[in-house]
Amino acid sequence: MQELTEASQTEQPALSKLDFSVLYDLYATDVLRVCYYYLGNRQQAEDVTQDVFVKYLTARPALLSGKEKAWLLKVALNKCRDLWRGSWHKRIILGHPAFELFPAPEETDHIVEEQSLSEAVHRLPGEFKEVVLLFYYQGYGVTEIAEILHIAEGTVSSRLSRARSRLKADLKGNE
């Protein structure tokens, strides 16, 4: 019996030993990207990204090795959702920033399509937007998304399916 207890203690996953600066260098861009796609505003996305890393510094959660990004993205999505639900935010019409450089003529169609898709994703309800961002923009699988959002895998799959249907209908309506 004692051997079983000792064996199970040694098989526990290792806790993350990443230094804050390494963690920031590895994942700050991903957190910022998710926040930007969720909120559609660079300044707000930067503020939320900063809040996420401040929370990490103050909370110092015991994260499993390899799960650091998932924790950061979960906190980021929660903070974006809280900000989005704020009454003042709902009154703001979110748009896209102006391009700093004018594209070459052959790139224009691609940019317009990408911008239309980005706008359509931005118009999705939060529950659909979250799974789309994690699946398509961050490359997580259904199982990983379910763990990050603490929902069933079937729920993730159905939200992805419904999000795709809404995006398809939205983009056809824009043609």
C-alpha cells in the first residue's frame, strides 16, 4: 500500500519552473492577439494583456509544466469577457485601425477577405468567439479548449459548428 502511495506521488506532473520574463517572452504576443481579436481595440487589448501578467505576478499560481499558455489565455478571455460586458463598452462602435501601409494591388482582395472575416468573428457572441479564437487563431484542439474553458468537449464542438454556420451566413450576406 505504501509503495502505491509513493509511486503515485512520483508520477505527479511537474510544476512549471518558467521565469516570469521567459513566460512573458513566450506568450505575451499570443495573449495580446487573442485580446485584440476579442475586443477589436489595440489599446484595450494591451491593457488586458498587462492585467493578465500582473495577475500572474501577484497570484503566482502553481501551473503544470506545459499548461502556462492555457492559464494565461483563460485569464485573458475572462478579463475580455468582463470588459465586453461592461455597459460603457457596449456603446462603443468597434472598428479596425487604419493600415499603416497601402497594400499592393494583388494583395487587396486577400486583405479585404481577411478583414471581412475578422469583422465577422468580432460580431460573434462571446461564447462562439472564444472557441473560434482558441481553435483557429491559437491552434488548440477541442479537448484542450474544453480544459481551458472548463466545458464539455461536445459543447466546444457544437459552439465551433454554430460559429462556422453564423460566419458563413454573415459572410454570404456581405457579398
